[in-house]
Amino acid sequence: MSLDATKRIIQLNPVNATSSGVYAPSSGLPLIKFDISSFDNTTFLDCKNLRVSGKITYKIPDGTQPLESSTSFVDGFCGTFANCVEHVTVSSKRLNSVLERITNYSRMVPSVISALHDEDSIYGELSHQGGHHPTTYLARNLVVARENESAGNTTANSKGVTFSAPIYAGIFQAGQKLDVSKGGTGGLVIELLLKPNVGVCFGGDASTAASVVNYEISDLQLSCPIYEMPSAGVQSSYSFNSITSVFQTMNSSASVIALTPGLSRVSSVFMNMVNTNEIGNQNFNSCRLGNMGELRQVRFSMNGILRPLQYRLQTNEETNNNLTQLNTGYFERARGMMNRNYLEAINVNSARDISATSIAWNKWYSGQENRQQSANRDGTTLGTAAGIGILYDQFGTGEDFSENVFSLEFELAGSTTNGLDGSSATSQGVYMFFLNKQTLIMSGSGISVQR
């Protein structure tokens, strides 16, 4: 950074704020919109340290908050803030078009958090930022406001749970600073679309009519660290991996997912799963990283030909399980090859460069060993950090799927009761996230986007 740079932290309120300052789907204001203005001098936004801060308050129909003994939860890996966000859109004010739009944001964040962070960082800085926790019973307290008033006070006032969280969008996680001056993006518009109440707080009490849990977000601010550099020139380019989400389903033990993503520079793809009958049901955790069942093998293909690996990823977890579990549990054992490629897909780098992760069979808080297909769906059992992924290109221009067909084949071994066995299948929702290399080319005359 140049010696004549001046660092400032700008705190912005939402541009669509109401007099109450409360955002919630039940209040008719589910969209949060921040506007970062352009600057005359060359000004860089420190994207990594961009933060959304505020307060989340959970309430039951009588206006009070859930008790600590309530079976009302939010997903630990997702955290309190990301749990509330459905879509994230980042637009250039100068270009007047979308630079990145992430759908199913609350399904993506648990994979990122669990894959690239271990217990220490999740319980530490991430807990204080976005309210993240491993998938343990301690997450129950995330929906209860901290009561710090005088002893004997039994009123359920709306203190809420505070957060100060980053935005896990590719444009903000590229490890670079972005020129938001008039010669760069000309400012940014950030829009956060909130999830409906039914998709946030879950559990036996959260879904009961008398104690159904709704949420509100208030006291919102966007903290923008910027560097003003009067003598610097215009930033010529900015590269990042934009995130594109696709939802698919699989319904049998031999399932194939095939599609043309329409993306020309794919770095990697990762995905996580959950039972489809749990989506939109407040009894269950719609953000959990479900275990699809006993996984025998996975193959990635391009136009029907194995790629980028010239072999199938296989496991022997079915034969490793106890005989008494084979027909009842849909259990997950250590999936070394699967997990390695999944970690590389999220990190867009070699597994050797991952210094911390929750995906390990011997870490109880990630639940990677012997967890059932329904693990953590009601908040009373340990969860998993399961997922599938593949890295295509960490250095070059990426894989071209603009017209080519991406396909993925699973082979599973479920039970004949309600597993993915091909006869009485439990349908799985598959949330896929393609990371596509994107470059902004900026000059005094305008901006072009290479996707």
C-alpha cells in the first residue's frame, strides 16, 4: 500500500431503512440494501474486513423471547446472521449491473465455515462475529438474548444477539482490495434478501403454534475500511471466483446429476445435501450438512468422459461399519478421498494449504464418524460436516462449461426402509456451488466483465 494512503472506516446505514430500523419477513421488509458511494480520488475497499453488524432478536407469538430450556435452535456452522440470509447481490453503481449474485447463501456458508475452520476459530472469533458454533447442543443458547440487567429481573426485553459478520461472497473473499472510485467500480450496491421465518429457527418448540419462533434484525450498519490514495492510478483489473448456485435432487442409490452450468471459467464445484422433506419444515434444520447415506463411489464427468480425475472416488465405508448398522443407519465413516477433494474445491487450492478444518473423523464436534442420515435435523443430536466437491483449476483460466455438460454420478448403499436404495428412496436436495473465475477490467472509459 502506498505511503500516502489514508485509511478510514466508513459506517453506513441501510438506504432503505424505516423509522423502526427493523428488518424481518413478517414486517414486510425482507430486503437490506447498502450503498457504497464512489469517490473522486482512487479509493480501495478492504474487502476482507468488510463487516455487517447488528442485532437479531427471536420472538414467540406473545412477544417474549424463547427460554433457555426451549427446543429452538439455529444451525451452528451457519451461524445466527448467515442463517437469516437467502440471497446476496453485489452490483457496480458505475456499471449499473450485477457483479455477483449468490442464491442459497445460508446453504453455502456452513460448508465454508466447517471446511476451512476448526473448533478453536469457530468457538473464538467466528462465534463473536457471525454467531457460528460447531454442531453441538450449545447452539441452543444462540436464540436467547443475553440478559445483563439487575438481579431478579424476569422481563423478556429485546436485547437480542449481536453480530458483526463478513459477507462470504467471492468478490469480497478474493484477498485483494477493490477500487470503488469513479475510475473503478464507481461504488457498490449490496443487497441482502432475508429468509422466511420458517427457514431460520427450527426445533420442536420453534414449530409449535404457541411458541413458533420469528426473528427481527435491527441496529444494522455496514463497516467499510477504505484506503484513499490521491496519487495512485486507476486499478486496471480485479479477479475473483464468483459463486453460482444450482439446486438439484437425487432419488435413488444410483443417481446422476447432469447440467450445463453456462460458465466458461469454472475453478471448482462443491455441494452439500439435506433430505428434501425437511426443506421449509420448521421442525427441521434446513441448513444442516446432511449425510446422504453410505457412499460407495463418486465420479465427475464432462460430456460423459471422466474429468478432471480419470478415476472414480471410492470408499469402503459400508464394509467398515458394524454388521448391525448396515440396514439401519446410513452411516458415514472416514471418507479420505472424498473429503480431500471437497476441501480443495472450497479452498480453490491444494489440501496441503489448509491449516484448519472441522472435517475429521476423530473430531466429535464435526460428527464425521458414524452419523446417521438424519443427524442434527432436530437440534438434539450431533451433526455432520459432509459434502462433495472437486477442484478443476487453481491457477489457470478454469474449465469451460459454457456449452459442455457437467455430470456427477453417486453410488450409495442405503437400507430398504427409507434410505437411498433405489426402491424406497429418501429424496436428497443437492445444493451445488460453482466457483467461476471472473475478471473486472476497469479504465477511465468504463468497465468490462470477463466471465
